[in-house]
Amino acid sequence: MKTYSSRQLTIITAVFLTFLATILLLITRCLSPGIIATTSFIVVFFLGSYVSIMYVINKYISDKIRPVYKTIKDLPLSGKKLAEKSSDSTNLLSNVKFEVEEWAKAQMKEIERLKELERYRKDFVGNVSHELKTPIFNIQGYILTLLEGGIDDSKINLLYLKRTEKSIDRMISIVEDLESITKLESGELKLNPVKFDIVKTVREVFEMEQWQADERNITLEIVNPPPRPVYVKADRNRILEVLTNLIVNGIKYSKKEGFVQVSFHDLEDNIMVEVTDNGIGIEKKYLPRIFERFYRVDKSRSREQGGTGLGLSIVKHIIEAHNQSIHVRSIVDQGTTFNFTLEKSK
């Protein structure tokens, strides 16, 4: 439905009253001149009064609203002036209404963003505290036992010192992973893209992690190995970190005597790398969150398997730092596949 401004309504009303006055004059033609004059005076009086009153009201509203309008239209919204969004520059009240609504929407979005950041900060601090608490308490317990006489007991002194060392290593890993994520997010960690063979890099990871695979009788294999090198352009050390993380995860969560397979797919400008296991899988509802810091689908099982809970988050940051993407698909009790892309080297 079309809407009219107050100025347009005033003009329409004036025209209508003029038309009505003309009709009345035509009707009263048969009346005496005195009646005609009186009727004309009354019509003109009311018409003039109406126009005058509307003019005064509009001027009053305009004088009061214009400073508000000037202030609001100067407020930025996503780097642009709100006034640019309004097509009706002659309708002051409509402009003010439009811009106030847009400004309010922008403020609500900003408030929600700040609330989300605050929730994220609280969760992050809570997660860091929780992850560090376990190794700290372990170290405290081992040292107290040694101080209370265990240091003289040959059956436990070396054992507790080794356990203390493992807890310290875990704390160091958490701190180093947090430092890596912080540098990746802030852009402080500069990538060093070079040309390298991604197939050869996968084989190197297999060799490094073969001992873990052997412990659980896991087969590590490249599906349909390419007959020639597959060259990509990326930071080799960081991609090595990505592959190590995904392959080690596959080993940890695969079924015993299972497999971890890596395959390569040519996507014209990119190479897609897929890492697949036939392990426990991940429920669909958990998939959107697995790249979050410290997020664990099964907290108890994940901690038994080791790790800081930051690995997949680091993987995602590294891939995105290369302006590429990583995705996951999984079926419970059948396995999980991670795939990511890298720029093909020319």
C-alpha cells in the first residue's frame, strides 16, 4: 500500500476542500446572495485555518526533528552513512524513522557480537584452566609423595619422576599450541610457501608415526598412489603439522587392526588431500564444533588418548592461513574423513 508524507497529505486535503467548496457554491447558486456570501466565507475560513494549522504543525515537527535527523544520519553503519539507504530525501519523518530503525539494528548486532566474544572469552579461559589443572595437580601429587619419603623408595622415585616429566611435557604442549593459534589468528606467524611433493610428505609422516600404528595394528596406506610427484605450493612445515595431526588422530580413533588411508584428487587449480579412517566416527550433531579449541566429543576417551584438544583448531587455522578450506564427514562406527585443499604448484 502506498504511503504519503505529511506535506503530500496537506496538499491532497487542501485540494479536496477546494473541490468541496466549489460544489457547495454550485449548490447555493439558487440561494440568496447573502447566504452565498456567508457560505463562501465559512468555507474559506475553515480552509485557511486548516492550511495554517498544518503549516505550523509541520514547521514545529520539522524544527524539532531536523537536529535529531542530522545527528542520526552522521552515525556510521558498516562504514556508510545511514542516510544513503533512504530513497525519499524529502520526507524528513520517514528518513528519521528509517535511520533510527537501521541504527538500532546495527547496535543490537554489535551488542550480540560483544556478548558472543564475552562468552567465547569465558569459555576459553575456563578451558585453559581445566586443561592445565590436571597436569599441575599430577605434578603436585608426585612431588609431595617424593618429599614425604618416596624419594628414598627405589620402587617409586624413578617412576614418579618420569610421570612428573610427562605432565610437564603436556603443559608445554598446551602452551606451545596456544601460542601457535594466537600467532596464526593475529597474523604474526608468517607462512613460507615453497614448492614440494605432497605425496612424499605424507610418506614421511607415515614413517614417523609407524610405531603408533604398529601398536594398534593399524595399516597406513596411500590409496592409488600417483605415478609421479604431486607438487603443491604451501608452507611445508605447517602442512607437515596438519598431516601429522590428522593421521595421528586417525590412528588413535581407528578400530584395532583398522586403517588410515590418504588419497589425492586433482581439482584443476588445487589438490584435495583426504585422510580417512575406519574408526569410531563422530555423530553429526558434533561435527560443526570439532574445530573449536579444546572441544572434545568424548572428553574422557579423548584425554585417555592424550593430546591438548587444540590440534584440529590449529589444523583449521593453518589451512585457512593458506586461503584454503578443510571439511569433515563422518559416520558413527564406520569412520571419519577429513579433506583439505592446497594450491597446485605450476
